[in-house]
Amino acid sequence: MTAPMTLDRALEIVGAIADRYIASEINPDHELGSLEGVSLRDMLDACDIVQAENISKSGGARTIHVVPDPRLIAAVYAFENYQPSRTAILSVRQPGGHLRMMAVINQRPNPMHAANEDAA
């Protein structure tokens, strides 16, 4: 039987999930914490542990930790566990015949986008 996850380990996992959001939305050069060997169940359990810790604190000075939305957890899990490909991980036909798809792809940075950011 595996020992229960510690709060410190849960905070590491939650932080590594948040790192990927920071790198995608705020700072592309942000260093990513490791999620090697971390299962989807581990990610969900880590968030539950951190959320429970947040709730258990009462009165006085306290630290509240950010807990990622389950959709971000699922996206990070897919990102970390599927190799980039030209084919979709999921492809579901929608009303009207359109396909709704999810994929992990590699894309070169757009040099014009980088130049616009440098000029700002």
C-alpha cells in the first residue's frame, strides 16, 4: 500500500501544474517543475489535499494556496502524457458536421509575434 501524499508533495505537484499555465499565458521562459511519474490521480489528489489545507485554516495570518481548475489539470495531464502529433487525441463530430478536436502539436514560434512583443 502506498503512503498518503504529504502536503509538501501536493504543493510541489500543484505548483508544477501552475508552472505550465504561467509558461503558456504569462512568461514563456518560466521554469517548469517536474511532473515526471505523476499520474492524473496524483494531480487530482494533490489539488484535493491543497484545497483541504486551505479550508482547514481559520483565523489569524494564513497562507492560501491557488488550486488549479480541474480543466487545467486535465489539459496539463494530456500535454505531459501525449506526444506531439499531426493527429487528434480526440475527434468528435458536432451538430452541423463540424469536428471538435483536441491535439498536442509542436509549432515554431512566429517571428513576427516575437518582434511585436519586443517593440511593446
